Amino acid sequence: MGKGRGRGEGTSKPGAVLSRESSANVVGSPNVRITFQNAIKEKSIVETYILALALGLFGAHHFYLGRTGFGLAYFFTFGLLGIGYVADLFRIPCLVADTNRKLREPSTRHEKSVIDAYLLWFPCGFFGFHHFYLRNYGLGLLYVFTFGVFGIGWLIDAVRIPFMVDEFNDRVKSNDLSLHTKNSFDGYLFALSPLGILGGHHYYLNRPVWGILYSFTFGLMGVGWVFDWFRIPFLVRRANEPLQPTLTSSDVVKNGDKKYLDDAYILLFPFGFTGLHHFYLRRHGWGALYFFTFGVLGIGYLIDYFRLPCLVSEYNRARDENRRIATNFLSSQQPGGASVITVTSTSIMPQGGISGSVMQPPPQVWSPGAFTNYPPQQYPGAIYPVLPGPTSPEQPPSYVEAMGRGSAPYPAAMPTPQSPPRYGSTDQSDTTQKSKI
């Protein structure tokens, strides 16, 4: 696919649909063009207020605005002890406008706000919430275990927060990959601390679904938490794969949403009876069946221990096949431009694509009713039969008239030595001519 082309940028109404699209001609069909469009619906102030007034203490409006971190913080602290909840009632228009701006300009989605940082600093700054917000995970953990460095660091941060936010945003504008790169040391800090049993290391590694699961099941009853101690390096490497500088856009499409066998086995034990491993592999029907039948009376649960590698391989193979077309479009992308496929009468070749990659269109099959124009005569003196089919303004008048009378459309031409015998001549006419001679 080519480079996205934004629509609806600038001032737009709440609830408007933004889109980034790219298109390409269908191979073998010059007149058909496929358009890939990612619709982005802007957030509404009214809907945000409804969620804030009803479930704001649990962060529902932040989840709606895509602010997952704030939503989790509100959920576990009842709206930052009610202070953040009250403040949000006055600043929701600003939050909605900021969210819609980031939807229109994805390059700014990681920028931080001074107001957000101060809301996290008071009253939850003693536990390093503002440092986690600014991705200073080491300092955040230090504040958790020292109560804000015995309150001294918390007081100093009241002055430092604007400078810390500006420094972070400058690194975002410079596209500093270290902002997004994870490391095993921080991963182990989260996993081995008490936050690990609540999924802290999964939140750090951008696995929010796993983090929420650990938060509500206490690290899958402690089993998943203990297993994670040994697989942190692998989880960190997976989190950093999309950030590799040598990774192409095709690789991102190929590696995205890949399922792993270790994740599936951790879900199978001890919660396989509820079908969690099937939900993980997007086999929602089987997941619901296991949930209501206790793993199909335990028989399916036991069998899945042996067939789980096949299920994971099957999912990844199907995913690769479904994304094969998208990868082909990405491979034909022009540098600095959109991916365009030019269709000619003899071949179809992507502009800027792989040299020599020519694909022939499918052959056309002729049928009597396929053409309305009479084919050109090979022999000027011959009379051709009338073909069935609709008439066309481009046909000669004599042909159109003949279609109504059912007679021969063209007058007979003078025979020449090069012309073949006239169409429709019989042996009887030839015998008559010979007898006259």
C-alpha cells in the first residue's frame, strides 16, 4: 500500500469520520481499482461527558478517549482519589480536542501534557505515577518503595515537572527510538516486584490485555507470574521487534499480531477450562463453548495440551495468507509516493516495483453475442451471415435494416479472380451454368 493520504484534516465536527486511504488497480482488471481505507471516527464531547458522569470514577471516559494508562490509574484509585475525576469535568472539551488532534496527526500521539503530569503528581506522586507517565520507570519504582523518596523527591518534582515534560516532548519530535525501546532490566524490575503479580511488566511491554488479565487474576493465580520470570528476555525482544531500524513496512505487516506458543500454554494452564487459549487464538466460538461446558467436560482441555502447537501454527499460517496481498502492495511502493499499478493492454506492471515483474491479463473468450460490431471482411466479395446480438449505432445502416428483414445485409460484389465462391452458392446453380455453356 502506498503512503496514506489524510482527509478531514483541520477543523471538523465532532463525530466526523477521518480517513487515510491508498488505492491500487486490481491485477487483470484495468477498470477496477481497490481502495484501502482506515476510517477514524473523531471522539464526541457529549459521549465523553456521559461516560464521565456515569463511570468517571473508574476511568470510563479515558478508556473511550484511548488513554488506557489514565483509565487504569482511575480504575485502581477511584479517579485519583476523586481529585482527577472532578478536574476532568471541567477539562473534557480540552481532552477531546487533544485526542482528535492526535488522531489527525499520528506523529504527535506520544506527546505528554503538563496538566496530566500534575494531576498524577498530586495526590499519587508519592507512588511515582507522574514518572510512569513520563516513562521514567526506574524512578517510578523507586518512588513506589520509598514513598516518593521519603517525600523529598515528591516536593522537588513539583518544580521539575514542566522541564521533564518539555524534555520528553523534544525527544518525541526528534524521533528518539530510545523512548519506545524496552530493556530486560526494567522488565525484571516490574516482574520481580509486587507489581508483577498485577501485570506491571506486561503494561511496561505494551501488552495491556495481558496486564488487565493479570490484574484481575493475580498473575493467573501466580502461575503466569512465575513463568514470566524466565521469559522476560523473550518478551522484551518481541516488544522491540517493530522498532528495529532495518525493519521494513512489509516486515511490520508480517510480524504484527503473531501468536506465540508460550503465551498459549500459559493461558491453557490453569485457565484452559474457561477457553482463554481459544480466545487468544481468536477462536471465539470454541472459547465460548469451553467457558460454558468447562472445557467440554474436561476432555477438550486435556486434548488441547497435545494439539496446541498445531493450533498456533494454523493461526499464524492463516494470518500470513490473509496478509499476503497487503505485503505485495507494500513491496510495490514508490519511494516518497503512493503505490500505483499501471494497466496497459498487454501487461500489468507496478510503477517503481520489482524490475521485470510483468503479469499478463487473463485471456478473453469470444462468444457470438460478445461483439455488436460486425467483424471486418477478409474477402471483399464474400457475404457473411448475420450474427445474433444487440444492435449498435456504430453498425452500417444496411446491417441494421437487415436485422429487421432477415435478408443478407451486404449487396453482392463483382466476382474477381482472387475472390472465393460466393457464400451460399449451391451445386444446382453451378450445374445450370454448365448446361448453358
